[in-house]
Amino acid sequence: MKTIVVLGGGISGYGSAILARKQGFDVFLSDAGRIADRFRARLDEWNVPYEEGGHTMERILRATEVVKSPGIPESAAVVRRVREAGIPVISEMEFAGRYLDGARTICITGSNGKTTTTSLIYKIMRDAGVNAALGGNIGESFAYSVATGRYDWYVLELSSFQLDGMFGFRADVGVLMNITPDHLDRYDHCFQNYVDSKMRIVRNQNTRCSFVYSADDPVIAAELPKYDLRMKQLPFMARAAVASGAGDAYLESDGTFTASVDGRTVEIDTSRMRIKGLHNAYNAMAAALATLAAGVEPESIARSIYEFSPVEHRLEPAGERDGVVWVNDSKATNVDSVWYALESMTRPVIWIAGGTDKGNDYTPLKEFARAKVRALVCMGVDNRKLVEEFTGVVGQVVSCQSLDEAMRTAASLAREGDTVLLSPACASFDLFKNYEQRGELFKQWVADNILSR
């Protein structure tokens, strides 16, 4: 009997273990840390043997195949041991993709915008009555949904780490939003390695598949000639002019865009959308093309796009008091995300940034910072780089070592007509567990100290 070992007991791992059990394999899950109670309960329900607090290598090395959770780096000792033993290592996506039973996939990746685009695509599909599940880097475990449900479509947000472990998997509709430097610490600080990972979204696509991509992204433009692309190509753009006989989407100067696939067309007035800014116009164009390719009617697509509200932690309104708007953009963990956030700002900004720097080059932000930011409040254990980069660019730079100190400073600096924007450009791990906790604490502080006054 085939033996599947799952490394990691988080949302990806527990789902993979349950699917392995459902398929009748000998399965064992191992986690170096503590498994959350809700995942442990499901593992017990399915009689999946597991360990936590360490790895039993003798048992792990009996595996026929290892399913590795995306949060575990290749540099981890347990992964190195598995690879040295010649045991294949795959991702949850690769494993679950073997058991789709005719279901199809829309897979979204990119350095920025993928969560909003994935959420919007899922809403469009569900609003249209499609039997669709949400998974990957968002929603329920893809593998758990495959094990316990029966769906016609899976809408999957894919990180580079998930793409790395995909070999035979094919995206029926692949969506590539953009490629900008991120997570380079996991790619030997080599941008091309990260680029190659993102481009795996086109792996195994054939003439029955569709590929939605940003024609404005210079990195993608440079990569496409390297690949034998046989699928239907569907570019979206605001600046480039890339015609495609299969379909495309183009943002006009008046803020409208038309998305067309095989002669079926939807027109969107972005001023009517609840999500604002150029980045959200890109997100909506990508979502429209992907769902047209999946067969959704144009009228239904337009209705869902106009109804869609901002994703949590991505330019999420947190409240307004005394003419000051507070915006939670905690998910903006890299420079490119903050560029789009600042681009969308129409009021003077008190900008809260900082955290664990990922080797950021802040140069692209300086033009917007000079024009739109009244004050920068740095929030992190080590703010030296931010202070050095933006002193003289914005009128005032203040260094703070805690959320509370940063929030009080921002509140004291803000005046009527301003926006206080949390858009960190950095990872959260110096002061917080993750960007979600950072965003939640930001919103809670606003509720307790601003809105309740």
C-alpha cells in the first residue's frame, strides 16, 4: 500500500491527510509545532495518525510520497532528509488535483492582487449558480474540499510555494496578476528563481485551457517568449496594447473597461465599483476574463463586480471620525502592494509602515510619498531603513516601537480631510503573528480609541 506522509498540520496539511485517508492510503501527519484544536479534531474524526512537537524521521522516511505544507521551507532539516532519501515531495495542490473527478479549476497567482481577484472570481461563480469551492491560499483546504464535497469548479489562490510542488497539475483557467520581488529569502535571494516559480501557473496547460495575464507587467512580458503557450491567451491591460484573437480586457482613460472572450463581452464602469484604485481595475479585468472563459454570462459578471466589497486587510475601511478616514491595508507586505495603495489615495495620508524588512527597495514609493504623504509613522522593532529612506521625502517621519505608540502618534498627526493608512510594505513577524493579527489589532484600536469617543 502507498504510504503518504504529510508534513505540517495546518489547513493545507490536515486536508491532505484526510484526502489520503479517503483514498485508502496508509497516512501519517507530522508537525514540528502544535496542531490547532479544530484540525486535530478532524484528524481524529478520520482516524488519521499524527504527531506534533517534533518529527519521527524513521516513520517519515518510510513514505512513498511526502505532501509538504507551503509554510515549510526547503531549508528545513526534515525536508532535506526526505529529499536525500529520494522521496518525492509534492504540494497539496498536486495531491488533490489527482482526484478532481472531472471538476475544473481557476487558479490565481501573482505577487499582489491575488486574494482580491480570487475572492471576486469566487463571488461571480457562486452568484451565477455555479457549484464552486474556494481554496488554496484562501478559504477551506483544497484537499479537504475534494475529500468531502463534490464540486464542478475549484477557485484556487496559489502562492509561489504551492506552485513549487506542482508537477502534473493543470489549471484549466490560469490567472497571473503580476510578478514583483517578494519572498526572495525563500528563493536564494534570486529574483529569477521566484519568477520561474510564478510562471509554473502555465505548466501543463493545453489548447482547452485559458491563460489570463497582465500585459502591463514587464516581467511577464519578458517571460512569455520562453514558453510554448498553446492555451487561449487573455491579456488585460491599462497601458499596453496587446491584441488577442481569443479575447482581452482594456481599461480606457474614462475608467471603463471591456472584457471579451470568444465574442462574449462585459463592460464595466470602474467608478461604480465598491473597490477603488487602479489595482482593483486590474483585479476586476482579470476576474471578468477568467469567468467569461469559465462560461459565466456577462450580465451576471457585471452585477457581481459592482456588488463586490473590499477584501479584509486590503484597503479595508476601518472607520471615520472627525473627518479622518482610517484604512487597514495590513496585507500590503511588499513595496508593490503599497504602490497601489498610495496610488489609490485621494486625500492627504498619514502612512503607517514598517515591520520585518524583506530587502525592500523603497524607490518606487518615493514619488507618491512626496506628493501624497504628510507624515510617515514607522512601526517596527528596527525602523532605521524606513527613517533613512523617507527623511526629506515626506514632511515628518516618526519612529515607533509598538502598535499602540504608532496609532497614538498617527491620531495626533491626523487632521480633518486626512486618511490614516496602515500599509506596511513589510512582513509582520517582528511584532505580530501574521498580517491578519496586525490588521485586526489596527481595526480594534480604531474602534476602541477613535469610533467609541
